[in-house]
Amino acid sequence: MLSSLFESTYNPDVLSCIANLSNDEVFTPPELANQMLDLLPSEIWSDPNATFLDPACKSGVFLREIAKRLIEGLEGEYPDLQERIDHIYKKQIFGIAITELTSLLSRRSLYCSKYPNSKYSVVRFDDVEGSIDYKRMMHTWKDGRCVYCGATQKEYDRDSSLEQYAYEFIHLDDPEEVFHMKFDVIVGNPPYQLSDGGGEGASAVPLYHRFVEQAMKLNPRYISMIIPARWYSGGKGLGGFRNEMLHDERLAEIHDFPETDLCFPGVNIRGGVCYFLWSRDHSGDAKIFNYSSSSPMSVSTRPLLEPGIETFIRYNKAISILRKVRALHEDVYSNRVYPRNPFGIPSNFSTYSTSNATGDLLTLYRSRRGSTADKVVYVDRKYVLKNHSLVGKIKVIVSKASPGGDEYPHAIISTPLIAPKGSVSTETYLVIDTPATKQEAEHLIEYMETRFFRFLVSLIKNTQNISKGCFAFVPVQDLSRRWTDKALYAKYGISAEEIEFINSMIKPMSDGEQDVR
């Protein structure tokens, strides 16, 4: 059997050993590819007319594992092994490689030869591509960006000898023109993003949603892809994609992994990853699977959207907590938090002083990066470009970058600070609110440090940076009094089981904080 050949040729399996290209182009382990293929109905593996497409081949693992299943499933239909192989490889499985290098790797995985017209190929084609297509594509520029993928012309208008990262599947008006056929199943692990050269440090334009959208244009019976989970509630330019996905009743299953290394060992993608099953004939609620390294898998069949919410709540056990909080119809902190860069001072601002000898300068809170490690420096009032009225108010601020990685329990936010009257901040910080007194500011900080507050933020926050929108579920409290987790759990009727779940997700802000059970 050819399936036995695959297994004996790779010991260990070479596709479980190769290094990733980057965090944006991650090779799929064979075990993960098979978990995704397990979502498909078992009868598809004995259907000689079923067709399969991987539109983003990197290692060829999906096509190889599909071939192994079909070789076994079609034995009754085609008893002769070579006839069966010829039918499967030429009529049923197809791929589009993302680069020339990955086209060769994919053909080697599938055909046991990078040239499927050679004598070493397990099936003989008349050309060097077989059923794995690769065409060198060029971006189509308009106003400095590619009209298909959003890549910046400054970054990717390169010499023709260099890689363009213009992936064929998403640079076509009609993706059906690649193979001129319909597909029953589209499955894969698309590239996640491209650097766009903007912002301070890493900045990128997402790509994975474009592969999903193109796949939907082909209207297959099933789509399964593994993609970053940040589309649930955030991500640059993903609003339209999120809206379409969460209102699509054909989305039958979501398998959610907040800890990326449960899928891709050694890889950290902030916010985790998910794979999904989109089924053309499905209608209604979706089955949601939550995976964790520290607790059993949770499964729930539920709507993708809670009433009045336009983001996806990834945790099944969070639904009951959120419903209890929202039942009181209180104001929320997304109506209080100021938008990013509240004073118009960028994070890399450098025209500051480390002392305030004249007493005329404003206190400036900034990141520790740059020519000095001082978090607090001083700045002339003329550099404040907006929200001038905030200068004379007490402010509670917090870094927009969250601490730590994707391990759980997680802190979610950095330690908040009181910025007194006569102070401003760079884009490094968010202004959460402007309490009337220092005591109210202290009470707000105590509230922010509760697990309850940070848990509600975590339901929306799934990237490193925190935005105004992340506070949409956090109710505003009376700051004339102190708030503790115990008091908050009592107010909202949070059960012991729900408290245990919150504790498993959110770690204390300080070693002295005790669990509330």
C-alpha cells in the first residue's frame, strides 16, 4: 500500500521535523492536519468524485494526508493500486503553492519526487507541476497598496529576482480559473500576515482572511483552515471579515486554542489560533471547542453572537458570567477610555527633559525605550496636540501593551498608574478615566487589579495591545468605595464554579492577592 510507503519513507516523519519559515508562515504538523481532516464526514474518503484543494501549500502535508485517506477509502472502487493512485492524484487532489520553494517541497511530500514527471514519482504526469500549481504573481498597485492583498508598495515593489509574497490564490478576481473546476473541500493553513513597514516596531497587514474569502467564492461543500484567532474581536482591517463570519450560519465548528503551542510547538502567536469547519449545508448554532493545557476540553453548541454583541466570546464558560454582568445594564468603560495616543505624542517621542528645573514643564509618562530608561520625564506644553483639557485632571493610565505571553493564567494588563494634574503621556499609555479625586483614582486602580475586571477585558482582548474597545464588557462602578473580587462576585451573583474558571484564566496582580472562592 502507498500509505505504508509514506510511513516507512519518513521515520520520523520529515514533515514533523522541518523548521517554520516564520511566525507568519507556519508549517502544519501532520497530527494537526489530520485533526482538521477529521472534521470532514467519513464517507468523503470513499467518494471517487470528491475533489480537494489546498490553496496555500507549504509542506504539502494536507495533500499527503488526504491522499493516504483516499488510497485506503477507494480500495473497493479501484482494487488495482496504481489505477487508484492515478485517479486520486490526477482527478481528486490539487494544490496552489505559496512560493517556488514550497511548490518543490509539496510535490516531494505528495509525489515522493519534486518533479512529478520523473521516474521517481509515484504517479507520472506529463509536466513538472502535476496537480500542484505555482505561478509567480505580481502585486497590482493603486495608491501605494496592492488592490488584492493590501501589501505596501514601498515594502514589496521589489527586484524581480526577490520574493514578492504575492500569493496566487488571493491575487485573482476569479480563483476558479487556476484549475477550471469546482472543489468539494478546501483545506489549509494560509500565510497569516505581511509586514507593512508602519508604526513603531512590527506592523503588519493580515492576509489569512483573504484566503478564507476566496475559498468561499468557490462555494465548496466544506472549508477548513487554521488561522489566528484575533479575528474574533480585533485585528487590523478585519471588521468586515468578522461581521461576515459571525453572521454566517454555515460556520459549523470552531476549535479554539488560546495557547498557540498546543497546535504549533515553539510558536507564539498572540491571541492564539483556531481552526474551523464551514459547511455549505449547515444552518444554525455552531459547536465551539475550547482547548487548554491545564484543563479538559470544553464543548458547547451555541450562537456565534450573544445578543447585542458584535464580537465572538471564545470561552464557553464565560457566557454565563457575561450574561450576569450585562443583565444590570450598567455603563461600561469603553465609554470612558480615551482613544489611542490621547495627547498626540508618539511612543518614540524624544524631545523631552529628564529634569524640571524651571517648574514650567509637564510630567510625561513614556516607555522605557530610547536614550533614557526613565519612565517619567518632562515635556513642554507645546507638544501636547490634543485633549488639552485632560492636562489639568487626575488620570488613571495603563500601558497599551500587555505583559507576558500566551500562557495561562495571564495578567491581561500591566500595573495601572495615577497620572496627577499637570501630566500627559505618550502613545504608550491609554487614559482609562479621569476620577474627580485621588481616592477615586486609587479605587479605580484597585478595581482594575481585580480578576473580575481583567477577566472581562480578556473576553475581547486577543492581541498584545489593549484598545478602547477591549473595555466594552467592564461595568463602571461607584468609585466612592473600594471594590474587591469578593464584593464584585457577590454583586453579580458569580458562582463558585465561575470563580474557579476566572481564577484559572487570570493571575493575581501581586503575590499578596488571594484567591476568592
